[in-house]
Amino acid sequence: MYSVDDYFVECLVEHSAGDGWTACARISRKRDYRKAADVPKALFETSVECPTKRDAERAAVKWVRSQLPKRREEFEEALDAPSGVLEVSGRQ
């Protein structure tokens, strides 16, 4: 788990169809871990393709860092979704 601003980022890495790796970023608010309830999380497809698992994880975290300033409102809306988990495409 990585710390990015007011959020925690978990990287969900999978082997892709070719010989590479891809990753999604699951984001949660740091402040939500202080409560004794379920922590809402939002899943973002980052569309990264990398040669190694480690590179895919790094690319997913880098993607969150680059997208956070311009998509913070979208991140918050996803975290406030009734289901607690909302899948949102990382493509712009």
C-alpha cells in the first residue's frame, strides 16, 4: 500500500495477454481508516502495460499521482458511491 496525499493506493497487478503486466489502482481515504466501519474503496483502471510486475505497480502509483490534481473530485465521487466500490476507467 502506498501513501499519496490524502489517500492510500493499493496496486492490483495482473499478467496481461502478452508477456507483460498491467495494474489497477484501488484508492481509499486515509481518514476513513480511523472509523470502525467498512472503508470505501474505488477501483481505477490505469491502462498501464509494463514488462515487469514491479514496473506495473510503480506505473499505477505514478498514474494516481499524476491524475489526483485534476481528478480529485472524481476520486471523491467514486469513494462516496453507495456500493462502496466503483470501477472507473483511468483513460481520460
